[in-house]
Amino acid sequence: MYNQLQYISQGNTVEEQTNNIHQALDAGCKWIQLRFKKHFSDDAFTLAEAVKMLCKEYSAIFIINDNVHLAKQLDADGVHLGLNDMNVEEARVILGKTKIIGGTANTFEDVLQRTAENCDYIGLGPFQFTATKQNLSPILGLEGYHSIIVQMKIKNIQIPIYAIGGVTLENVDSLMKTGIHGIAVSGLITHTENASQLIYQLNNKLYDTI
């Protein structure tokens, strides 16, 4: 089963992105989603190539946000697609059956769509307000996750759900009780003063070892 903690990268330059991802990997994160939007293709390729090597060194999963063709070119482990990105089924044709394809969802109807597309996992959110992403979808809160998970159980939908959007260490216990599989975080790891300690604490909560 997939790792329960995903780090979604941040940084306005190749150097910032690389440093932030290296920090997350060095601190024990085993799933990196490279998110580097609105940048020239040469920069995106240079960064993705470097991150792939880092992820291989740390035995971490390497997912590219949005860019299916870059994921194909670099033989990444998979891709994550937003609701306005390429269709999951089309991406599957390009990447093949063995690659991981995740998709964003905000409502139960989105979850049904992703399930019909044979998505491998869903990033469901936002949990609460986050400045990381522009054009934020309606906030779900704990009740939103609980409601959607209940509807999934009724329909016997078993796709892994990751909470995303403003998740903090203090939220993890209550979020996991809703029945989600894990969390995807960005600024929480990027801006911490002690990434190793934070990731250790997050994993303890996610894997219920304390």
C-alpha cells in the first residue's frame, strides 16, 4: 500500500525546489510530488531530472504534478492530475498500466469520477484554507471528509484518500479517524525548523505507533 505521507514540493526556482525536496528526503519522507507550475519547460526538465536522481538515492516514490509527458520522458513513478488537467484514462494510455496516477477531488461526485477513471489514489481537499494554492476549491473540514468517506463505504469504493490543504500536525489524529489513508502536505514541511522531528511525529500519528 502507498506511503501515508506525501510531500508536495515548493519553491520558485530550481534551486529552491531542489533544496526543499532534499530536506524532505533527508528528514525521512518517502513520497515526493514535484509541483513546479508556470515555469519554462527547460527548467522543469532540469529540476525533474535532479529530483528523480534524489528520489532514487533515497528509495522514495517520485510523482510529477500535472505534466504527463515529462513523467513519461523521465520514467517517473507516476503523475498527479488536477480536475482541469489531462484525463486519467488518457494519461494511462501514455504512461502505461504500471505507473501511479493520482487525481484531485473536492466532492463525492469528483470521487466517483476518479473511481470510474481507475485512478490509483485521490488527493481530497482542501481540508482548510491554505495559501499554497490559488483558486482554492470549497473547504471540506472534518465533516466534509467524514461525509465523503461514509458515502464511499456505502458504494464500496476503496481507493486511498489523502487529505490535502492546510493540514497541520495537530489535525492528523482527527483526520485519520474519518477513514482517510494519509495526508499530503507542502508548506508544513517546507517551512519547519526541524523537518526530521516533524516527519517522525507525522509518521507516528499516521501509522498509529504512539
